[in-house]
Amino acid sequence: MRSSTIEDVKITISNTSTWLRSIEVEIPRERIEAEQKRILETFRKKVKVDGFRQGKVPDHIIEQRYGQDIRAEAIDAVLPEIFTKALEDKEIRPLAPPRVENLEYAEEGPMTVSATVEVMPEFEVKGYQGLKLEKTVRPVLEADIEGAIDEL
């Protein structure tokens, strides 16, 4: 089991099997909230609400109507970046994107995520040294050359 910190993110990667890694991530609330604020600004520019000019809708009204969408977009933006950095730092080459198995993001505290990722299995090749191979040489005949030219 290996632990590391990427920009205040706590990451623990453990070997589940030779081809599977378990990833536990704890992301500070501030990081998710900063992403939510960035996304809220993009929503503000697009949202049209009766009684307000476009781009002038107050934050609390946007959060009331689109809060779940903003939260989901923030999580979707942060998770892949963190998983990618964590796997690169540990020099793990995944075969597929991580599968999120458990995501907890309560009203207070950090977000915790559990995921698994498939990797190339580790194995050692033995007994290949000293093997002898015979190379079979097939002579090229004039007929073979003529046949290839005729095909062209």
C-alpha cells in the first residue's frame, strides 16, 4: 500500500491483485468548491431567469435551480485530473479508466472516493534464454517476380 499527497489530496493505492489496484482519494472541500465557483460563473453567463438580465442572476438563485448540475460538473472535472496525476506519480499504466465504486460528498468535510483500476498484470518470463530457432529461407523464383508484376 502506497500513500501520497497531490496538492492537499490524500491518495492511497493498494494492490488488490496482480492486475487490479484499489485507489482511495480524499479531496479537500475547498478544491471542489473552487471548481463549483468556476462552473457557477459559466452558468451565470448562459442562464436566463425571468426578472434578471442575462449574466446578472444572483448566485443563490443559480444554486437553487442548478446546484446539483453544478456540483456534478465540478466532481466530473476534478476526479479524472486527480486519478490521472495519482496514477502517473505511482507509474501505474491503467488498461481502462478507473471505476468509481464509492463517492461520498456530504454537506461538510472532504469528498472521499474509492475506485479500482485494471493494470497490466505483473509477471516474469522465464526459460526463454537458450532456445534455438531455425530460420527457413525460401528462395525467390523468377516466376514469383513475374506473377507480382502481372498483378500490378
